Amino acid sequence: MSVLVNLGLGLLFGIGLVVSGMSDPAKVLNFLDLFGTFDPSLAFVMGGAVLVAFIGFRLALRREAPLMAPRFQIPTRRDIDARLIVGPALFGIGWGLGGFCPGPAFTALGLGAAGTLVFVPAMLAGMWSARHLAERTG
């Protein structure tokens, strides 16, 4: 049952990415180009997503446990370390250069978007490298 729920949620997320335009790297890059061809429409997409997530988390955390898991897995660490700074910085640089982040990249791959045949394998190699490095450095 959990696999079907996750599949349905993934499909819903992918449809939302396509409808909002976030699977189009040109639209994302135009959003990031403040002094050129700036397109503010993705700010509304992100604002809507933040609002829905805020309400959803507030409702979900009122429960004793999630519907599909025995308990909530809420992070307990509050410190800021180099990994917390470097990881998002690399993510942002990659997003700004390529116009993709992981979810939209996989969606665009399914749509046959140009550049995804290079971006997705490079992204997966980077994720594997980060995991491997984290395991080696403890």
C-alpha cells in the first residue's frame, strides 16, 4: 500500500512541476535573472507550496504518528556546520547554472527536455559522491 501511495504522491508532484513550469529550465533561469529577463511567476508557485506545506505540517503534527509510518522522524540537531552551509550552496549554484533541481530534472527527463541526459547522470554521480564522502569522513 505504501508503494502505491508514494507513487501517487510522486505523480501528483510531477504533474504540479509540469503545470507550474518548474520543469522548464528556461523559466527557472528567467526567475533567477533579476536584471535581465526576470519572470516572477515561480515566486507564486513557491509561495503556494510553502503555504500548503505549512498548513499540512501543522495538521500532520497534531497526530501521534504518520499514516504510513510508526513514528515521525523529526530532526533533532540544531547546530550549523560546514555541511549545512556547503551543501545548500552547491545546490543553489547547480540550480542557477543548470536550471534544474532534482524533482524537476526527473520530470523533465520524462518529458525528453534538452540537457537532462547530461544533468541527471551528473546529479546522480554527485549524490553518490556526497554519500560516499560522508561515509568515509564519518
